Amino acid sequence: MISMTNVYKAYENGTKAVKGIDIRIEDGEFAFLVGPSGSGKSTILKLITGEIFCTEGSILVNGFDLNKIKPSQLPKLRRTLGVIFQDFRLIDKKSVYENVAFAMRVVGASNREIKKRVPYVLDLVGLDTRTRRKPSELSGGEQQRVAIARALVNNPKMIIADEPTGNIDPARSLELMMLLQKINELGTTVLVVTHEKELVDRFSQRVIAIDGGRLISDKMGGYYKYEEE
Amino acid sequence: MKRNRIGYFIKEGVSSIFTHGFMSFASIFIIMACLIIMGSFSLLAVNMEYIIRNMEKQNQVVAFVDESLTPEQAQALESDIKAVPNVASVRYVTREEAYESFLDQYKDIKLFEDVGSSILRDRYVMTLHDIEQMAQTRDDLRAIYGIAGVNAHLEIAKGFVTVRNIVGAVSISLVVILLIVSVFIMSNTVKLTTFNRREEIAIMKMVGATNSFIRWPFVFEGMMLGVLGSLLAYLLQWGLYSFAVDRMSRSVALSFITFLKYEVIAIPMLIVFAGIGLLVGIGGSLFAIKNYLKV
């Protein structure tokens, strides 16, 4: 669950990236966070993952109060989140299997648990035949599926996808969004940051729109072009 | 720490050495070069100290026995002399033995042949533990009943002490400066390695890795590079030193100098090299990744 109440964020250079945002996403929800470049989407994601902290307001993520969180608790917060990036952020020297297993090692899983869980997750994203490959040997869509497998492997409460379809073709984008929807149906909260109108419109889910650091619209079954509604 | 985690950290450290082959090679080479430079200065200092100590031993103190004492009484003084704190060794030399030695020393000068041993006195020839205490020892010897006079070259002793102190201070300063330079160079080398891996560290942080989980493979990697670099430096230093000593010993001009054998200092050198290698390797790694952990 994410609860952002009257959140402001000003950077050290004086830029006010977020101005009084109120967002609440319940467990099990699927939501799109949309907005043009420079609207404050990335800042909101960084605030949720604890990379940066708000200047005003309060943020609660999966039971962690980010205004009071200690540096030693940040890894615990991040283990409740599975983050997927536009540029995949895979470790190229590791195989597909190791990239996913690595996320389990971080949380202290035993080799036995890793051997059991990683093949299951890779099978779920359709990469069970590519386990020994290096990320650079895979297509963009496949790399993004490795990133999804890595995000899923620790059974997080929430998946946060930052422009997940930005580097893949339209057909693979649709497949990926369907995969995220399937993950959501299994009970995981999903928040997708995107500016791909067609995908947002097609899935008819909750759409949270921001512009200039302010919340413009927040509707169930909304459309990307909220101003046209 | 769990056993499978230690295994993972070691495996990651080893694999990283091979994955970043060139940087690993550069790190090992830098550790090796710094240690050899440092080791060479240390060996030079140790040898200087050894040579000066040997020369100090030749700076003997002579205590002359009062002529009124019988030979038995003169020889009985040995126990009193040995009881003086700073005396390392004592040898009783009769006036006849001293005369023979004198003639032997000046055999080309015929003039001394007519002079008999009666002009000399029986004596005790001593070496000291610490020539810095020579003045005090001389006074202690003079205070012994039956000792008529003491010959001690205080000025020469002071000269040795001064040279030894200067060599010691210069060597320690050089070794400390080189150690700081080594840590700095090593840290910059590891920084270059970690700069290439900052993305990897950021990913680790994002999936919930703790700082210690990220740090340990780097520590093991630094440790292995440090030990490997120091072992290679140690062996190379051994070879270079033995070669240099062998060449210098053959030189006629340096034939009067006895150099320390590497075998004598092999164990302390190994401990010091391995210790510095570990310190530089681990310290450099920790220092280099510090900034990337603040995500």
C-alpha cells in the first residue's frame, strides 16, 4: 500500500518537482502513473523507493513511514518492492539465472530455495529456455522479462514499473503489460509509470495523471488523455 | 555470517578478479611495485643499521690494569668488569699479547722492535651493548679498584649514533610516505574498477541489498589482490636483493661490508609484506566503494 499525503519535493538547486501530491494505492490495485516528461513521475518513484526523501508531507509504503525510516531499514523496504526499469538494469556479466537468483541471495535465501524458485519464475515469464544466456544475448523484450522475473522472485507486495515498454516494440509491449496484469490478478499491487497512450487506454485501469508536479486527475478506468474526458 | 553467504562472497570476489582482468592486473601490479619500492628502502635501512652495529662492535673500550696488581689480582678483575651493566664481552689481554699485536700492526716500522713489552700494561678489551651509554660505562669502569685508566672513543661512538639515528628516521619517514602513497594509488585503482561497477551497485541497492552484502565481495576481492600482489612482490624482492648482495659482495671496494642474508629476515619480511598487502587491498576497496553506497 502506498499513501502519499500532501507531499512536496524541492531539490537542492531549488527545482520544485512535486507540489502537494495526495495519492493512495491500496494492496492488490493496478494503477498507471502518467504525465509528460518533467512532470514529476520519476521523482514520485524515487520518493516511493526511498532514493530521495520528501521536503514536506508524509509517505507510507508497505508499512514503512519514509519520514522516519532509518538507513538500515531501507533495504527491508526495497525488498517489499519489485522495481522494473526502462533500461532493464541487468548485470551483464551474470547469466539470466544469476541475475534473478541474485535478488534472492540479497534477502538471504538458501541455495535450495533459490534452485526451487528461480526456474519457476523464469518459466512464468517464458524464459525457462534462456537461463544460461547473458542479458546482452537477449532481445529487448526478453531482457525486460528477466527484469520482471527479478522483480517477482522475492514475492514482493508491489511491482513498480518505470516506463517498462520504453525500449521494446509494440507487440512485446502488449505482451509485457498482459504479464503485469496477470501478476496483479495473482494479488500483487502493480504501479506502472508510462506515457504510452495506447497501452493505458487499452487496459482501462486506474490512471493517475500528474503535470508540473501536481495531481491533475485520478480516475478508475481512465484514459491517458484525461483532459479530453 | 551464514556459511553459504561466505562462499558466495568469496566466489563473487574471485569471479570479479577474472571479469575485470585488466583492472585486477593493474591493482596487483601497483601493490607489487609499491611494496618493492618500500621493501627496498626498508632493506637498505636494515642493512645500514646492521653495518653500523657491526662497526660499533669494533669500537672497543680498553681498561688498563694497575701495574701494582699481581697477575692473579689482575685476572680477578674480570668478574667486576662483567658486572658493569653495558659490557657485552670482555677479553683479558696481557702486556705481552698486546705488544705482539702492536708489532704485528706496525711490522714495517723497525723503530718499535727495540721497545719491550714493559712499556705496555695488562688490559681488558670490551665491547658494549649500547655505545650511546659509553660515557657512563667508562665512568663505571674507572670506579673499579685496580683499573688505572680507560680508553673509550666517545667522539666516534657519538658519530655512529648520529648516523644510525639519521638513517633510521629517514627510512621510517620514507616507508610511511610510500605506504600512504600506496594506499592512495590502490584506492584510485579500485575507484576506477568500482566506477565501472557503480551501476551494478545501484542495482544491488535497488533489490534490497544491505551495504555489508555489497561490501563483502569487494573486501574479499581487495584482500585477494592485496595478498597476491604482496606475495609476488615478496618473491621478486627476494630475487632482486639476493642478486644485488651477490654483486656487491664480489666488489673489492665493498668487501669489508657484511650484508644481511635475506633468509635471516625472510619471515618478518613475509609478515610485513602480507600485512601491508592486506591493509592496502582491503583499505583501498572500502575507501573506493564508500561513495557508491549512499543510494
